[in-house]
Amino acid sequence: MDKIKISAVAYTNTKAFIYGIENSGIQEQIDLSLDIPSDCAAKVIDGTVDVGLIPVAAIPHVPHATIISDYCIGSVGAVNSVFIFSKVPASQIRTLKLDSHSRTSNNLARVLLKFYFKLDITYTTDPDAETDAIVLIGDRTFGKKADYNFAYDMGEEWMKFTGLPFVYAAWVANKPIPEAFLTEFNAALKLGLDNRKELLKTLPHNPDFDVEDYLMNKLDFELTEKKREALSLFLSYITQL
């Protein structure tokens, strides 16, 4: 069998999955690349890779998309790495700079601002633009909350809005994948999750961010029925933007 090409996100939130892959026999069956979320999605969409841990907003753009794993990047409430950082209270936001790294977080911000906060916002992707607020995700948010007047955790705001957890990224294939491989792949991901305490020993210390709390408590990796419900609801809101 040819190696299965896989792209995964190169953030701390994926470290447990990578640990599991690297410490299981499945590594010999795959060709793994680590990317930012938007590049990961692009590779799955254009067929450069067979499987990706992609931002869920990209799923409708993937030919023959199938979620192949029991695991995801999710949260039940606050996630502490997906934010709208703002100079002003949410009710006063009129301009927002989007994050070039993730389609899902940008769309989640747009959904929340339109349907939850009931605001009419002007959006930009210009990195030099001066705006009331910005979307920022991943490791670049660690320890940054104190730099802004207001920090809105989008996992927490989504929970307030819908009462549901959220799925930021899921393992998605663009072609049929052998069942035997999927079983091994899920086992490798579970191995990584079960060994997060060991993984934490290898990660750099950040005096401004509690990485242990993030990996053990804030992130929620099980792709539950409630998360699938949330995913369907989120994708339906995107079509109304």
C-alpha cells in the first residue's frame, strides 16, 4: 500500500496527536506534514494530501469529504486559544481584522458578531489595517490576553450562544481510506491523548500560559454527538453570512 499523505496543524493543540502518531507503528504507513490550518485545508482540498486535520469551515470545500476519526480539536466552553481581541466592548466593535491562519475561526467570529452580538461589521485581511478588534488563534494567543482591553474566547461565546460545544478542526479524508488503517490511526491518536502527561514534560515552559491546563482541561478531543450537532449548526450559519 502506498503511504497515506497526511497534513496536521503545527500548533500545541495538536501535539498529543503527533505524539501518538510518532510513538506508534502507524508512522511507517504515512507521509506526515505539519502546516498552519489554512495550508492544511488547502492541501486536502486540492488533493496534495489524502487526510488532514482541517478547520471545519473548510469541510464543504473538500471533494468527497469524510470525517474519519473519533477525535478532533474541540472545546466545551472556553478553549483559551481562539479569540477576538478588542480595544472596545463587543457591542462597540465596527471593524475586525481576520486571521490569515484559519477559515474556521474567522467564520466563527463572523457568526458570533452577526447572529449573537447582532452587529454589522466591516472585515479586513489587510495586516496593516487599524481595526477595533482582531481574530487571533493558536499558540500566538498564549499570554496575550493582558495586551488587549477585551478578550472574547470564541469557544465560550459559542457556548453562551448555542449551549453546545465546538469543533475547530476534524480529521477529514478526500478519498476512501482502508478500514484497517482507520482503526490503527484512531488507536494512535488515543495513545497520544492517553500520554499527555508525558508529552507535557517535553514542551517548553511558558510563564504566561498554563499549557497543562490547556492540554488537559480546555481542549476537548472527543468527537461526540453534541460536537457533531454543533458542527452542523455552525456550517448552517456560515451559509447565512
